[in-house]
Amino acid sequence: MRPSYFAFKLLSRLTGEQVRLTTSDHAVHGFATHDGTFRVDNILLWNFSGESAVVKLMIEGLPETTLMRHLRLDPTGPSDDENARLRPSPSSG
């Protein structure tokens, strides 16, 4: 499977209503959604640059106790298994 398959897999997780998302880096883009039924907010970011980007994420209106999970799409994963390609990133504290 090609990495684009997993990108569409991530897009399918953006349920609910789309909410505004802006970035200050012209190479970093994304989508954000709020799903009131499942009480979940989703953010999908991507970087069109060949260089890594440092992103400072600021989310207004969410309680400080909100649980967040960061998944990273690894296009060089060892297999086509979704769990091998969409891996949780280590917590940054």
C-alpha cells in the first residue's frame, strides 16, 4: 500500500463539523473537526516541505484536562499493517 492510503485513512477519522485551523508556516497545512456526538476533536496536520517543521499547537476552548493522542504516519514502516504505519508518538510532557 502506498502512503496516500494511510493519509485517506486519517482523513476518514475527521468526523463531525470542520472547525477553523490556521498555520503560520506556508508548508504546514491541516484540517480540524469537532464531533459533538462522540465528544472528540481531531486535528490532521501535514508538511509539504522536504524539511521537518516545528509546530506549536494552540487550541482554544478545550479544558486543560483534555486527553490528547498524537499519531504519526510513517511512510517507511516495515509493513502495510495500519498499526505499523500509524504509530503513537512519544509524549512530549
